[in-house]
Amino acid sequence: YSGQHRWGSLRPESIRVGRAAKGVTSGEGVSARLVSTNYLGATTKLALDADGLRLHAIVPAGTALPGEGEAVVLTFNREHLHLMDEPA
């Protein structure tokens, strides 16, 4: 798919959420803002905004998180990304 626009699927539990360092670009990660958190018992569901794209991540309960509205960097293992055959 090199050079082609495709859409992909990534399960929310496959997304890692890290604090964004001031003055540092995200590199291979995706820059986002933490919109909200929803405690679900063993896990916490995060709503994230990545330049207008709403994403969700699921992390273990008790994970240290930045405050709502703060910048984060999202990363994932490429093998967890499922690219679709249809053009984006």
C-alpha cells in the first residue's frame, strides 16, 4: 500500500497513550489531546482528538494519565493495524 491512501482499523486496547513532552514532536506517534476518560472497572476508556479525528483507547484502570485537554502521543504496534483494501 506504499504511497496509497487507505483506511485502517485499530482496536482501542492496542493504542498506547503517552504524555507529550513540550517542544518535542511525536515522531512516529500520533499527536492528540485527551478529551475525556470513562472508568469501566478493570479498564478506562479514553476519548481522544487527533487533529479533528475522534479516537478511543482503552487502558488498564489505574494507568497514570494526563488531565483532560492535555496533549498526548498515541503509539501502537504496526502488526495491530489492519489496512483495508478499499481506498480512503
